[in-house]
Amino acid sequence: MDGPVDLLVVGGGINGTGIARDAAGRGLSVVLCEQGDLAAATSSASSKLIHGGLRYLEHREFRLVRESLAEREVLLRAAPHIIRPLRFVLPHHDGLRPAWMLRAGLFLYDHLGWRPGVRSRLPPTRTLHLRTDPAGGPLRPLYRLGFAYSDCWVEDSRLVVLSALDADERGARILTRTRLAAARRTGDLWEAELEDTGTGRRTPLRARALVNAAGPWVAAVQALLGRPAGRRVRLVKGSHIVVPRLYEGEQAYTLQNADGRIVFVIPYEGAFSLIGTTDVPVSGDPAAVTASAEETAYLCGVVADYFERAPTPADVVWSFAGVRPLHDDGSADASAVTRDYALDLDGPADGQEDGAPLLTVHGGKLTTFRRLAEDALAKLLPRLGRHAAPWTEGATLPGGDIPGGDFEHFEAETARCYPFLPPAMRHRLCRAYGTRIARVLGDARSLAALGRDFGGVTEAELDHLRREEWARTGEDALWRRSRLGLHLDADARADVGAWFAGERAPAPTPASVRPG
């Protein structure tokens, strides 16, 4: 067996890929294994927001909101192609929180993330008179007062893929469709076996440290490792529905509900509106969750309280659900459970006989993944006898090095370089790949040069996703690397699936995994 790697990360969601990226950038040899596709579970089933968490202020989670707001600025600079500012309209509901409370909370929200020398790129809150402001147009006439505030939208699953890609390019090994089959401590090492979920083939691996970032499966991995569950994790399902676009304009809406929750209505994929989310405690297999009829009716009902033209369950064109593995803080209400994270490290400092450390990740959210990774490395590096400074705060993600973060200018330059691209396709490609768009298009000088067009996605792009981004199926390409599944008809989706089935190259399955 070859020499050990420094770090084995279990879980290919946002936290696992973020930790792998940070560690690889500090010179550690890293292997990440994911039993399915990258972002196949929770990390592709979010509300697609990089935000401070306005409603967390009510639960006095000021540190979490402050950290999240600071990270919002960091991530906007790091990935201006997949992250963009989004303006939210918060109508005042006479029967719920008073207007002064909303304005005070928004004032705090505007200023809590302030840091010396860092100027926010997002406009501040302003008061809206909804009877005259265009933002009030879709709303029922009884809503007269509102507020507009700023947060950011993100393509969540691409954030995961780009983090994995950055880790890979810095030397990490990213093994999708590979599960941790067994692991045990032997002295100062973890002796593990990784199993290809397609072939059943097992690969031995030794690692100096192991990270359990399995999200909803964190307790199952702890059990596999023979370790106590440790902190309690509460599994909470969040469901979203997608309907034909409810209104013109690029603003989103934040809708209060009498049960204390809020529901977002967000422009989505040009032709649609995304509505979510719910908070429903669940048990059982996290991979089997779906949006229930009750959740769909609930979301439609909240929108109906505010919008003149409200959706019905019959309007839903797609729905999705994900399980959030929240750190259980004892809250009776699932929606009040903290979105903060907790990191548990066991090893010799905790009285264990064997020294190989195990770091277990509980909770977390998209916005704070980079900070979580920094905190994880701060715990792991001393145990590994390594010293390396944090580096990710000023780094861009792949494709994010757009000069000045000026996406509009970048897209205009792309139009000059590739004048044959239809505008909608060009915009989507610029958003998805940023400055790496040439890796998809190559030296093509016509649309035909990109190969077969499946209805907005070409063979050249599918080949790039297969070759560079670990896509192995049509679902990987159409629902996680993109959301093209919403735009293609059933025949086109089947054709993309058939293309992968016929063209797919098998994932590498080496006899052993070598250090990076």
C-alpha cells in the first residue's frame, strides 16, 4: 500500500468540498469521497441564497448574522459569475411584525456586517410606498408599505462543483460515486476502504486525519467509524416549488407568515418563480424526501396572502426537497433551530488511545462554508503537525476572476469573441463558467462546431461537464451542473441521458490512492 494522505474527507456537499479546497491550497494531500454526485443532496436543494439570514436576528444570533454578512461580500468577489446581488421586497403585514421593528431590524442588517476598509457592493435598505412603487404591482392593494433590502443569489450546486474543481486543481483527489465502506484507527492513521458504488470495487486508503462532512448522513458515518454520535443533529426538510413566472422585474419578495416563518419568491431561470421554503422535521432516508402535497399547498397559500395572481398546486412545474442536518440546540420549533455550525474533533487530546484525528461537521449553511473550512483547518493542522496560513478569503473560485467583478462587461466581451452564440445561450454559459468559457467553446467559430444541439445545451458543453466536472449522467448535467432540465422537454432530456450512457468514460478506479 502506498503512503498515507493527510486528509480523507467524507461528503461531497458544500462543507466537504470547501474543506478539501482549503486543505489542498495549504499543501495537504487530500482525498474526498462522495457516495453519489457532488451536491446531490442538501447542497443542491437550497433557496439559492448567499445571505446574512435576516430572520436569525429575531433569535439573537448576531454573531452568525455578522459572519454571514461578511462572507456574503467575500463570496460575491470570489464568484461574480454564479453569485449576483438580488434586491428583496419585504411588504409590511399589519397583523404581524410592526413596521418599526422591521425597519430597525433592516438597519441592523445593513450595518452588522461592516468591516473597516471593506465597502459593500450592495445598496442599503430603503422604504417603499407599494401603492406607487413598481415593486408593489404584483401585490394585493392592502399592502401599502414595504422595504427593499439586499442579499445575493447563487447557483448552489455550481458553488459546490467549483469548490471541488478548485480543490482538484490544487492537488486533491475528488472521487464521486465512491462511498466510505470501512475505516478504523490504527495507531496514528485511519485505515479505510473506499467502494465504487457502480462496480463494488474496493480501494484501500490510509489517512492521517478523517473529516466526516456527510451532512444528513453524519450519524451514519459516525456509526460506521465506531464512534459515538456526539452532538445531536436534527434533520429538517426544506421544500421548494417552481411555477411559471408570477411577475415582471428582477426583485424577489420576502413574505412573512402568521406561523413566524418567512417564504421567499425569487425570479428563477428567466421563465419561472422559485418559492420556498418549509421546515418539517423528518426521519428515515434523507435521499428519499420529496415536497409533500401539504407543503406545496402551504407555500401556495402564503403567496396567495400577498399576491394578486397566486399560484395553485396545479401550476407547479417542478419541486424539490432537501434535508438540512441542523445542529440541535434544543429549540422546540424546527424553524428556530440554529443554522450555525459546530465542529467536533476527537483524538489524543480527548483521551483516545489512538492518535488519528476525526473532525465531525454538524450544521452549517451555504453562506458560511468558507469560514467553516477555515475553522476546520485551524483545528486539524496542529494535530497534523502542520502550519499553513489561511488563503481563501482573497481567492476567486474557478471562472470568477472577472476584472472588477463586472459581469456585464465580461459578457459583452464574450459576445465579441463568440458572435455566433444565441444571446440566451451566451448569457447562461457566461454565468456558469465565467472566464473559463473558452474551455467549453474552444476555438469554435460557429454553433455547428459545438456539435449536436440538444435544445440549448451542445455536445461540446456536455463533453466538458463529463471531462472536467465529474458529470456522469444526464441528471448530473441537467439538474446540478445546470438547471436546463426545466427548459428541455422530455425527449431532449432523454437524449442527453442517452448521450451520457453512450459516451461516458468510466471514473478512474486505481488500485490504491496515492498522496496528492
